[in-house]
Amino acid sequence: MERVIVAGVDRSARSRIAADWAAHEALLRGLPLRVVHVTPLAGLDAPQLWPYRPEVVAARVVAELAARHPTLDIDDVRLAGTAASALCSQSRDAEMVVLGLRGEGGFAGLSLGSTALAVAGASDCPVVLVPTGLAREGPVRRPDKVTLAVDARDPADGAIDFALDTARLRLVRLHALHAGAPPTAQPGRVSRAPSAPEFAARLDHEVALLSDVLRPWHEKYPYVQVLEDVVLFDPATALIRTSGNAELMVLGRGLGSGLGPVAYDVARHTRCPLAVVPA
């Protein structure tokens, strides 16, 4: 089966921003790009759909991307049905699926669309969710090019491998961030803030856990510089703050379908593209 990057598009500018990100990633990885548009209006011909012509949505995006990236191997596909189901089907033979955080539907102020949420929670391959703000911010200096969210107590090997491989391809360092819970008062004792020695002891313990998790990966990716970082803070808040310094953030998705609470919060507020990697 041919490895391919899939970009899901609709009529929104948001999806075009995501498709352009996917085009750059396809060129970086030396893979073809498949631009997919899904319409629920199966069996209707163009006059009945006027002024919406689903057959030209993906084709127009392909034409725009081909003009900007003449060496890109790219084609378009139009499918009918539910967008999330169709894109999840595409994920079975894809290297990754790339979507905007939200599409043309929803309401003003919506940060995470239902299709992006559903695909990220059920895809067979990594899903990259691209925020609209990328276009407004323009070129920015992001010192932590690839950031990996690591739960040192339950590490996601797929996410670690994806993040290290991406850092290798981009020739940048990997920022591995583990957010551990701060020390709490013992049961039966009056609640109080942890002392400095208690805080330092917990931090040292979490640092050791993270180092143990990453140690075997240094042999597989010996040329990737890894910054091991531990914070004793709420994981979602720590990752959202860190996303402002990353070109890509990577986190794992557990067995089963659906995003966990941390991944869901990060997806709603991320300031950089977010890769959700299934177990």
C-alpha cells in the first residue's frame, strides 16, 4: 500500500491553511499528498447543488498547492458520506491525516470542530490538527521545533517514535515535556503548600522517571538532541503554554476511541499544529 499524506478540505480558508501545512510535510517526507473533500450530498448532480459544486472543492485546493509547490506529487479525491467516517477510512493506508482545527461549520468562537475531534479520536494513523492562527501570526521564531508530551508513568511509544522521527527529518531538537503532579499533603494532615525540600524531592523523582523512559530511544535516534523537561504543573495548562514555542506538538492517544481530557483541552487551545498519535 502506498504511503500518503491525506489533507481533508472543505470550503473554508481554515482547511486551506491545513492543506498547505500538509503539502510542506509531504515534501519534507518525500510522500504524495491526497486532498480529500467529503460531501453528504451523494447522488445529486451539479444543477441540484448550485451554487455548491463539491466536485471542484478539492480540485481547486490541488491547483493552488500545485502552483506553489510544483515538485509536489498531489491528487484530489471526492467522497460522499459522513466526513469523519470517510476520513477515518482514508487513515487506514495513510502516513498521517491533516485537518484544520475546525471547518466551515459550527458557530462563531468554536475552537475545535466535530469532524476534527472525531477523526483525531478514532484515526488509525497520526492526525495533525492545524490552528487557523498560523496564517495570522506569520513567520515566527520557535526555538522548540518539536515538542513531545510525555506521561513518564504511562509513556506512549507511538507518540515518542513519531516525535523523534519528525525531529530527525526536520534536523531540530526534541523538547520532551513531562508534567507531574506537585506533592500534596498526606491524608489526615492539614492541607498546606509543599515545603521546598518536598517540592525538590518530587521534582527529582519525576526527572528520573522521564530519563528512564527516554533512555532506550537514544539508541534508535542517536543524532536527535533531546531536551528533557519536567514541570510540576497541570499537564494541559503546561502544554498549552509550551505550544507557543513549538512548530509541532505531539501527544499520544490511548487505546480505544476518543481524546482524553488533556488532549481535548490542548486541542482546543493549542497555538501550534498538534499531532495526535494512536497507540
